[in-house]
Amino acid sequence: MPFDWGLPPAASTFAADIDRIYYIILAVTGLAFVIVEVALVWFLIKYRGRPGRKAHYTHGSVKAEVIWTAVPAVVVVVIGILSGRVWNHIRGRDSVPPDALPVALVAKQFEWNATYPGADGSFDTDDDFTLRNEMRVPVNRPVVVHLTSEDVIHSFFVPAFRVKQDAVPGMEIRVWFQATETGEFPLACAELCGLGHYRMSARVVVQEQDAYERWLAEQAASQTVASR
Amino acid sequence: MATTAAAFDHVAHAHIDTRSFIKRYIFSTDHKIIGIQFLIMSLLFLGVGGLLAIMMRWQLGFPGAALPAGGMFPETMAPDGIMLPEFYNSLVTMHGTFMVFFAIMPLLVGVFANFLIPLKIGAPDMAFPRINMASFWIAVPAGLIMLTSFAVEGGAAGAGWTMYAPLSASAEYSGVSTGQMLWSASIVVLGMASILGSMNYITTVINMRAPGMTWFRMPLSIWALFITAILTILAIPILSGAAIMLLFDQLLGTHFFLPPQGGQPLLWQHLFWFFGHPEVYILILPAMGFVSDIIANGSRKPIFGYHSMVFAIMGIGFLGWIVWGHHMFQSGMNPTLGTSFMISTLLIAVPSAIKTFNWLGTTWRGNIRFHVPMLNAVAFVAMFVIGGLSGVFMASTPVDIQIHDTYFIVAHIHYVLFGGSLFALFGAITFWYPKMFGRMMSERWGKVHFILTFIFYNLTFFPMHQLGLGGHMRRIYDPTEYEFLLPMQGINRFITVSAILLFTTQFIFAANFVISWFKGKRAGNNPWQDTGLEWTTPSPAPHGNFPTTPTVYHAPYEFSSPHVAEDYLMQDRKVERIASPTAS
Amino acid sequence: MGPRGNGAIAGTVRFGGTPPANPTIDMSEEPDCAGKHQGAPTDPQYVVNNGMFGNVFVYVKSGLPAGAEYTAPSTPVQSGCLYHPRVFGVLAGQPIEIRNSDPMLHNIKAVPDQNRGFNISQPREGMMTSRTFNAPEIMVPFECNVHGWMNAFVGVMEHPFFATSGEDGSFTIDGLPAGTYEIEAWHELAGTQTQSVTVPETGAVNVEFTFTAPAS
């Protein structure tokens, strides 16, 4: 795999929104960083101690302090508003698209098990089937993951989709995404979950809609055979 | 407010010291000796924490390669010198635990609150000297319990220093039983030491200030330590309570945090971070205070905007209580709550900016002396800016989705705790060393140590930002297991080499510290030409501190005052016809 | 040393009816494991050949003097993406040697009732770990959490009079002193059965157990 500076290539619908906020913050903080560090170094050189000289005797300046209180306050409020809008789109109360495809993802030490509702579209029925350490989804279609854990806290992390959500035992958390590219994307556990944490990896396979449906039909067929 | 009765008591025997060796140096009630005891204890734990970090880095840089001298570890930790994942988890956990609870926190508070508060406010000792002694002698066994846990069956705790339940609550999940219980027990014991200490600091600052030492004549170091003590006394009981509940889950089979029987994993996180975020400010506010003292001294100027500096400390202290949820944006907590925590978190940028710009303002038109404390204090400002700004990324809820639980967080916390707190501590130790031991630390070796530390520190921690952006998870034993992390393994190796160099550099500091104790240049009363009350008394300061209780006439940082010929005006020096010194 | 004799129990375990299908294991995300199996691997819960039932643990439940001490050879365990053997016995206090025969991480988690549990890792091929249980217990489950399909069951015994039925359903417990004993056959899913047998001075007594599918 090639090395990318900064964020990895994005492959979900809201990844661009997140990345935009990231770059805005990078620009703002980068500017603040340069201003402070340049001023600091400049002052250190310019006002280095020389014998026989006294420093300028002052206790401050109300005007200057008002400026450097107000400017950061305004900037962080703007960042907050921009972030809040994106956050609301991704995680807000009604943010899960109604037509999203459901997948039940169960985390356990140290595996991911993705369960599909099968042909009848509902879970906990005979035609459910489960994939170990793999999740398969169609491209350009919202997917809602019903995330649970069997034992300890794990975290569902797909870097390319900009998705991360803890899987908490005793809770079912819904998290959605919509892939924009086909291919295979790494899925990792991001929360320390024990001695096998470092190996709790899986992959998300994104396919074109028709290929996905063919695969779904195959699974349904083999499921029927197995349950006989 | 300031009582002087106690001070008079001590005056009589200020110079006649007939205490036995044990009473004077071991079970001493003298705040200065207790401060030095804390200094030695926490520097040792700092070394332990550093060593654990280097072992972790070794595994991350060279996964599966035998540790140098790894053969000395038993089979349950590192068979054939190659560490096991469970041992790596213990290293992760214990590095964080030792650094936060047994190194940085006691260095900032145990050492300097003890040593500086009475000396800087003109008191002969702490309000409760015996409680003060108890606080140290409770902290020591807590540290020993923690250290012993490496030797018990199953090894030391391995659920991360944040101890997220249920992993921490049940040995079935972690494979660690006794070690986890010892962690909880040690934290409860250490909590008692912190509570006793803070109670003492608060009482002392309120009641024992010398005549004339009004609230707004207190040095910023004392303000910071005072606010820190208030945060500590309110935050630590939360942690102690949570740790006791965790201990009950581990030991008695209760189910506070175990969901199969109705426990709540998120309850632990709320309790832990309700303590944990004030704790973050406990770990930085005193450093900001020391840096303010040192930058004013180094710039030979009054601190810029003293009053807003005080209010900024209070503001950070207050905001620290309403931001804990920003550790939990991805935890399953209600996302709407995330938005409110984002706003309160972003607001912390405001007092932080005030402090940073006021430090800059202090150096502006100064007459700067680049002594070792000043170099470290300036490095604090430069590095704290990076740590503070990187915090804005995590505060933004959507950006946090990507960088939460990655090396970006690791970079951030180390820019605050190492780049911030530890640089401030190197500066503070060098600055007050003469008052502790009567001798100066070597200026030359101090500068060598500073420059090398500054370089290797940045080489170690800056690249971690890139790892985090690329999706490198925290606390993973072997990054090469993930194909998408392989292209960044070169960065991991680079960080490991830098970290080893950074660790090695610290031996310069250790040697300078020890050798200067015996061979350092003798210090006069006021080697840095500072204005604080502690510099009016001999170095090292005698038992009882001041021959007579000092009277304070000035604000804390009267450098380059036009009213005196020297470029510093000590707080207790009376000068005729002086303009209002605290006007801003 | 506890009492030893020349008697033996020889027997077979049968399975009546059609055994439930063994679940298939999805090893597709672990190529090094899948490579060790031909076709679709299954979890060998029911090892049944022509009505003969393997992997049933048979042991003398009562009838032996209490407090006697015995020695017996121990069984090494290989974790080769499946535990081999899956069902076995050891003497209490006897070390169990577990070896990782795969180029990947396995962990061994034991959750006993009477003994001290453990959860240890073997990140590299060829690693050997030794663990001991001190109290008798029927049966201690082993699992690997990296590969959720991996299970084994250990009978921790006070005496060496136990055996596991082979793929042909047969088992032999020898070296028993003459006497009347209660013996039990244990299977991970099919449950337990007990019988009373009288072992002669020399020679073997024949025993037969027949299991059926548990009501689901």
C-alpha cells in the first residue's frame, strides 16, 4: 500500500465533510502556530539581554488582551458551529437514512461477526447468515450497522470511511455510512480490548449493487442447504 | 486574613535545630524536606515510567525482535526476550499510571506545592505539618503496591491507565487478576495522600500569608498551585470512589460495571473522566504557574496582564469540570451531549490563548537572560502551543471520529504532559534547586540537556500526529499485523530510535542533579536575582524559613522597576514614594 | 502411590440415530488455517462413524479410595487452528503443555469453576506454555478468542483411570484394582451417562454407552 501524508484517501459520503473541517482547523491552528512561534523566536532574539540595559517596565495592555481574548473566542465558536452541523448530519438523532441496509456487527474478543438478515430482511430468523471478520456492503447505498459487543468494549473503525464507534456490551448502537468506492477497506478495533487487541482486524468489501445482490443470493442458497 | 501567630512561634528556633537525623530527614514535618522527599520519589518513578516507554517503543519499532537484555524477564512476560502481548498491555498501562500518578502529579504538586507555598507566601511551614508528612508516607506505599504488581501472577494491570470496564473489571477478559486489584488499591491509597496534601495547601494559602501578601500579590505559581489543590480535593474523591467500585467488581463479585448482570460500562467512563479531565489541568496549571515565574525573571519584566493570568487559571479550573464528555464522543454517549461538550471544550482555547499571548507579551521589550530555567520555560510555551492547538482537532466532534483512539491523541497528550509539564519541571527544578540544596545545578550541562531533550522530544512525538491521521490505533502491540499501517512502519522505527535517544539524554539531567548536590557552585540567597520572598532567606532555607516574618510591599514581579537601581525589586523591600505597582 | 491392579474396563460409545450436523467454520479470513483443512472445515462437536461416538470422556467417578496419589503421563496439546486433542484428561497438579503450531496469534483462555483460570497468548509459532490445575474438575473448557471456533475440554482428575473414546468409539481404562466402580461418560453437548461396573482381578470388563441427540 502506498504511503499518504495526512489523512488516508476517503471512500464514504461524509468523509469529505469531516476532512473539510479538518483542513479548516489545520489552517486556523497552523496560522496561530506560526504567529506564536515566530513572535516568540523574534522576541527572544530582538530582546536578548544586554548589559547596562533595563527592560521596558509595563504591567500589560488592556487593549491587547481584549483582542487576544476576543479573536480566539470568535474563531472557536465558528469552528464549533461548523463542526456541530457535520456532527449532526453523521450522528444526530434522526441522521440514519431510513432506507439504510441493516447489518448486525457483533464484536467479541477478538473477532468481528457480521450478521445479515437474509431474504426476509429481519434479524433473528432462520435465514440470517454470519460472516467472520468480513463485512460486505453495496456501493452508494447507506448501510446502518447495529453494533454490539459480547464481552468488553471494542471500537468499530474504518479509516477510509471516517467511521469510528465504540461497541459497548449491553448497548446496541446504530452507526451508518455510505461507501462511495468499491474495493476492500481495513476494519480495525480501536479500543484496547485485551491481549489480542492488536490482531482484531477485519475488512469491509464494497461491491457494485448487482455483484452484491448476486453474492447475497448465493449466501441465501447455501444457507437453505445448510439448515436442511 | 494572613495569620502571623504561628510564624512568631517558629522565629525563636529558626536557627537552632536540635532534631534527630530521622526526624529531620525521614519523618520530617518540614515542608521543604517533604518537598525534597517527593522530588526524589517522583524522579525515580519518572525514570521507571520512561523505561517502560522505551520497552514499548522497542516492540513498536521492531515487532517480534528480542528486547536487548530481554532474557532477564520471566517466561510470562517475554519468553526468549520477545515480549508477549499481555506484557505489552501491562507496559502501556503502567507507563501511563506511573507517569500521571507517580511522576508528573507529585512532581508538580507534591514537590512544588510543598516546597514553594510557605516560602513564597512568607510562612514558616504548612498549616498542618504532620498531615503533610503523612501525605508523603502514604504516597510511598501506594507506589510500592503499584510496582509490586509486576511481580504477581498474571502480571501488572493491563487494561490501559484509563481502566475501561469491563476489561478492567473481570479477570476473565484481561487475564490479569491480582494485578488489576493492586492497581485499584494503589490508586485508592494514593488518593488519600493527594486529598490530605490538597487540604493542607488550601488552608496554608488562605490562612498563612505574610502581612501584605494580598491575594493579588501572590505569585502566579502560588495561584496555580492553589487552584490545583482545589481541583484535586474535588476530583480525587471521584476517582477513589470509582476505584473502590472497580475493586468491588474485581474482588467481591459486584457488578457495577459488568453488563451481563446489569452493570454499566459507561458509568466507569463518566466517573473516570469526571475526575480525569480536572486531572489534566492538575497536570498543567502548576506548570503554567512555574513558567510564569520563570519567564518574568528571565525577561526581567513584570508578567504581562497579571490579573487576566489569574482569571485565566480560574477559568481553566472551572471549565475543566464541564468538558469530561469530550473523551467520550465515540463511546456510545448520546451524540447530542457530544455537541455541548464540544462547545465547552473549545472555549478552553480562550483562557489558554490569554496565557500564551501574555507570556509572549512578557518577553516583548524584555532584557532576556537565557539561563537554563528560562530556556525550559520558553520551550514550555512553544510546545504547549502545539499541544493546545492539536486539542482543537479532537474537540471538533466530527474530526474526532477519525483521530480518537489513535496516535494523534498520544501525540497530543505528550505535547501537553512532556512538552508542557515536563519542560516546565526541568525549568522549575533548576530554578529552585539552589533554594533546596544550597548549590546551583551546572549551567553548561543544563543547556546540553535542554537542547538535546528539545530536539529528540520533537523527533519522538511530532511524527505521531502523522501516524494518528493515517489511522494508527493506540495501544496495539504489533502494527505490522495491519497491512494499511505497514507503509508507516518506517515512522514507527524513527520514533523508537528518537525515543531511545531522548531517554538516554535524561541521564545528563540525572547526573547533573546528583553531582550538583555535592559539587555544585554554592548559591547565595538570590542567585537568579528574583523578587519572590523565598529568595530573601538563605540557601538552603533553614528550618522555619524566615528569621522574622517578612512584610510584603509589592506585586510579585517587579522587575526593571524605575524606582530602584537594580532590575528587580523584591516583594519585601520597602521603597519610598512608589506608584501603584499592580496597575495594569 | 495409589492402588493399581491388573483389571480393566474396555468399552465402546455409540451414538443412536442421526447426529446433529457439525457447524461449518468460516476460516476464509485466516488463510493459514484454511490451508490446513480440505474442503469446508467443520467444528468436530459430534465425531460419529457408523454409529460409533468419539471424543467422549469416560472416567471412574467413584469407588476408588480417597486421598491416594497417582502419576500418569501428560498429554501435550497442539493448537493447530483446532485443539488436538479436543477432549482429554490430566491429573490434578500435572502440567499441561500447550503448543502453538500455527504462524499466528492464539490465546488460551481457561474458565474453570474450581481452579484458577488463565488467559495467555502465544503470538508466535512453536511457542510452548505450561499450566497446571490443582483441583479435580469435570471439565475445564479451553477457548481461543482469536479464533472463536477453537474449543477444548480438560478433565482434571484425582486418579489416572480415565480415557477418551476414539473415532471408532472405543476406549480402555486399565491398571484398575478389582472392585465395583461407578463410571461416567461425558460429552460436551450430548450430556453425561453413568454405569456401575465390577472389574475383575485380571482381564477387562466390557461396557457400552449409547448417546442420542439432545433435545434442542
